[in-house]
Amino acid sequence: MRDLLLQGAGAIAIAISVAHGILGETKVFARATVEPPRLRMLLRLVWQAGTIAWIGGGVLLIAAPAMASDVARHWIVATLGIVFGAAALANAVATRGRHIGWIGMSAVVALAAAGY
């Protein structure tokens, strides 16, 4: 059961990450006017770097049960719990709870902690 909880957390993390990347491109950067163009490109790349990092975290959560190492499992869960927890908290505070992202990220933290 612990393994399924971790894998569920990883699947949610990947889904949130993909949504973050797609919505960033279609909703945020499609209508944002950032000058100069090099700065616009930098902001897009930094935005997508977060997307890729969160996908990597989701993959690690899915793979953790197959690693046959409790130490690796605990470090993965602890590290990604902090990463997604900080992102959830920042999202909730910055948007005063009006953005759905903090709920999904909190679900990742809860499931990963339950699968610890």
C-alpha cells in the first residue's frame, strides 16, 4: 500500500507539472508582454525548468519503491515533500487560496508522507 501511495503522489506530481507547463505557455506567456525578447525567453525557460524539475520529482516518487533502498526512499520523500510543500504554501499565500495548484501540490505531499 505504501508503494501505491508513493506512485500516486508521483503521478499527481507529473500531472500538475504538465498542466503547469501547458497553462504557462497558453495562458501566461501567450498574453504577457515582456521586453526585451531575451528577457521573455529567459522567463519562459525558467518557468519550464520548474516544470521539468517537478516532472523529475514525480518520476522519482514513482521509482522509489523499486529502488529496494529504504534510505533512498526516505530521502526522496523528504526532499520532495519539502519542495512540493514549499510550492504549495507559496502558491496558497500568493493567491490567497484562489489557485487550485496548492491543493494538488498538498495532495502530493500528503500521499508521499503516507507512503513514507
